[in-house]
Amino acid sequence: MPPDSPASGAEMHYRALERLYASAPINDLFNSHLEILGEGKSRITFEVTEASFHAAGAAHGTIYFKMLDDAAFYAANTRATDRFLLTTSFNLHFTKPVRSGKVTAEGVWVSGKRRVFVAEARLVDEEGDEIGRGTGTFMRSRIPLSSLPGYNAD
């Protein structure tokens, strides 16, 4: 899109979702960044450091879940422009441990348009290997996106 052309409604929604992610207090604990790539697609990049290790010296499963859930959630929420979605279930598969470096969570909307949405995500390490995968179910809440301070432009 040219710099002086007005943003489309979809683009405005995508940038608002990125602001919403950045405003969540939980994300102060992680060196991560969300990009909405288009309808039904998201990407989160983050760094794995020793701060997220379990006792055996690799990233704890909580970081896998958090990044997979967030990537799938935001991919799904591109399809819901009026309400915040809630995770109702999430199935997670660990395929490889990661000890350090940049990791990318790629989220993709799979199905759903009205009340319930399904999205999946995968984690890829710096070498391009998949280290985890998950599928989530998300339900439209009663919370209007417009009521969330992080969603609205400052």
C-alpha cells in the first residue's frame, strides 16, 4: 500500500491487533513481536534465553504453549473484527527441544466465521526446523475489541 493512501479497514484491524498484543502485560516477560501478515495469518518472533529454561537446560513447555496459542489466536482474531476471542481448547505437540536463539511462531486460521474459530500454529527454530505445533479452538467473547485500550490507537 502506498504511504499516502488511506489504510483499509482490514489493515487498521491488523495494526490494532498488533497494538493489542504489545499492550498485554504478560508480553513484558517475553522478548517477542507480533506481525499480522494478512487475513488469517500471524507471525510472532521471539528469543529463547536461559530465563525460560527448565531444569534440563532447554525452553520450558510454557513458552511453546504461549507462543503457539498467541499465534493461532491472532490468526483467528483477524477474522473477528468486533469481539475479542477466548481460547477454549489447545492441543500441543512438542517435536524438538530448543536451547537458545530466535524462534518464529506462525499462525494460520483454519475454519470458523461466526462464533467458534479453529486455528493452528507451528514453531520454527533458527535452522528452519519445526520444534512444536498446536491447534486451538477460540470462541467469540462478549468483550468488544473497541473497549480494549491496547486495541485503539493512542
